[in-house]
Amino acid sequence: MSMFPPSLTAVNHTAPVPRRIRGIKDGATLVDTKRALYVWEWPHYPQYYVPRADVKMEAFVEGDAITTPQGEAR
């Protein structure tokens, strides 16, 4: 018996984020978008998905690929 209530949103559901998402480190803007999506990769809590064009990719080190319900990610 689960102690948690059922999720209100299905896995793989997406919805637009109604706000601007900005990530800044040491004064440099690394992520800046108004086009992010909420994606429920699993029940209860969504993840932010940000368009690659809105990310300063040279500031990140590419990691190993992982597989999510939505496909491959890094």
C-alpha cells in the first residue's frame, strides 16, 4: 500500500513552462529561455527540458549517454 497519493499527471506528459528560465554562474548566463517545457519522466515531479539553442553548450562538458523514457539524454 502506497503512502503517497496518485500522480495527477501521466508519465511523458509535457507542458510549457509559464516563466523565463535563466541559469547564471560566475556572472555568465549559461541558460536563458522562455521556451522550456515541463516533462514528467516519472510521476509526481516534472523536469525542465530546454531547447539546445538556448543553452551556451561550450560551457558544459558532455557526459555519458543515459536512457530515459523519452529517449537518450546527456
